[in-house]
Amino acid sequence: MTKAMFSQNLRFLPAPFALNDHLLDSQHDGLFECLNALSKLSGDSADYLCNEIMSDLTGKMAQHFDYEEALMKKIGLKGELFDEHVAAHTAIMDEISHIHLTSISGGYGASSKLAPKVSAWVLSHIMKFDLGLKPLIEEANRKN
Ligand SMILES: [Fe+2]
Ligand SMILES: [Fe+2]
């Protein structure tokens, strides 16, 4: 992953990240919209806004993981692949709530430090886990 990918506008996911499930792709886009907003925070209201965005991001992530896991079942992902993917979602939710709580209590002087870290996780999760769903999603799309 190059640095350029993190600094570009992440409002719309680059084409290689599209999984060809409309809701899933728009949810991924929504996560990057939050991350983009997080990366642009500066000034006096940054910490307050950081909390707002982190709440929004946490909610969107929970909703997204629920949908993605239901989709995984629907397209026939089973066994270890399913379990490991769900475990990765749980780990991200745990991390994100830990970070959110830390930022609420003022533990992060600069909220701007959060954005690259969280973006990196989300991107690496999508690359390591979500992209593997694409062939199954496309197969299910063809059958419908
Ligand atoms: Fe995932
Ligand atoms: Fe995902």
C-alpha cells in the first residue's frame, strides 16, 4: 500500500475495492467518508468533532459488519474462512471502541493522528478479508 493511496480523497473507493454488491460497496464508501472527515480535522473544535465522527464511524461499522456477515452466509462462506473473518470484525470493533473511549477522555492530543491509523486498518481488512468475497458475490449475482 503506497502513501499516495492514503492521502488521496477516499470519499469514493478506488475501483479495485468494489465487491459488486451495491449495499456493501456503499457501506465501504461510507466508512471512508468518515475516515476522510477524520483526516481533515483541525483547529479548536477538532477533538469535539473527532468524537462525533468516531461515534458515526462506530455505528456505521457495526451496521456494515452485520450486513457483511449475513451476506457471507448467503453466498456460502463457511468454516474457518467465515470464522476468521468474523473474528477480524470483532477485533476491529474492540479496537475502535477502545480508541473512541480514549479519545473521549482526551487521551489523544491530536485527533489527526487517529485517521491514518484507522484508515490503515480498514484498508488492510478489506484487502485481506473482504476482497476474497468478490468471486462468491459475483457468482451469487450471476445466479440471481
Ligand atoms: Fe469484512
Ligand atoms: Fe467490509
